Amino acid sequence: MDVPACRAAVAAAVDRRAVQEVLGGPGVALRTSRLWPGALPGGPDDRDPRPDAGAARAALAECGQPEGFATVMAVADVTSNVAVAEEVAARLAEVGIDVEVRPLDAAAFYATDVGNPDRVRDNGYGLVLATWTSDFPTPATFLQPLVDSRSIQPVGNTNYARLRVPEVDAAVDAALAAPDAGAARDAWREVADLARGTEAYVPLVETRVQLVAGQRLRNGVVMQPYSGYDLATAGVR
């Protein structure tokens, strides 16, 4: 997975429509191929590509693995996550990429399993199926923890791909130094495009959350990062 063309083979083979159906259809999950929250305007175009086995095989040949290769996918041991991992693995098998889906304890998954770069390396996790949301609804809080090499930490790491690309880091710095909101939005879109171009991240879907409240709910403020109501301020009368 250190070879960009091998990563491109994975990206070309995935079937977002199949992942969407595994999760329950469009009412539950929205397909996406961009590193940008759907709720934020001004992001890159979403190409919504279909799986392309021919492109995947060509990328495998380019990366020196024309017959494919074997790798391990780490996934939190949650029924829906494992189902998605198995679906992705089945599609990759069609082009010769043999994926062992390895469910890991959900409670430790992000903190000490995929959140520990040394453990990822030592266990041979070539693929990680992860979910991500930002603390605040801004491009900066969504993108910087994922793609900035300076965000890589030994515990609780959020740069799951361990992406270290000087051009991406420079684009992050430019976005942080942008003089106004419009310039910042353009700069973060450049960050998203550069990071996506590495194929280190392969976005699949955004989950949808349906919120229902009774008439007695008071101060029902929806907190976007938590996909639900702020329970610290909500009340019932």
C-alpha cells in the first residue's frame, strides 16, 4: 500500500452502490467519493464513480502486482461495519486482491488498534475501514486531522492512512493562513483534492440520521458532530 498505483487499484474496484445497499439503501447512507462533508457547501465535485475492474487491473500491472496481492482489512467488530468490509473484500477479490477481514474490539478500535500506527504496521493492516466526523462543521476540523502528517500520533491517531505528503501539508498551512472565509474554503478544497488524489483514502458513504422528537422536548438543539441532540441542554416538560 506504499505504492500509489496499488492504492489506485483498490479505489477503482470498490462499489459504493453495493456498500450503500448493505447499509440499508439511500435512506440510511449517501454515496460519496470526496473527502468533504455533504452538509458543507463549496466542496469538490462528487464524481460518484462506478467500479471499474479494467482500471483496477491496469493499476495492478502498473504497481508491479498484475496477479493481485493479499492484505488485511481492520474493521471494528460491529455487525454493519463487518458487513461493509466483507462487501468491499468481495469486490476486491474480483480483480485479484485477496483481503482478510479482521474484526477488532470496537471499544479499542480507534484508540489503540488503528489509532496506533505501530500496531497497524506490525499487524499488516493494509486497509482500515473507519468512520469519521469532525468536531465542528468546518472543512478545517474535518480535513486536518485526517491528512496533515503532523497530526499523526502514537495513540488515538486520526490520520489513519499515515499520509505524509509535503504538498498536502503545505496546502493545509495555506488554508489555515487564508485571509477570509471564501479564500479558506477554496484552500481547503485544494487540500481535499490533493489528499484524495493520493488514493490513501477511499470515501464510500455518508450515513444519515433521522431525528424524531416529541412535543414535550425543550431546547432540542441538534449537534451536527454527534448526529443528535445536545443532551446536556435538552429538557422535557
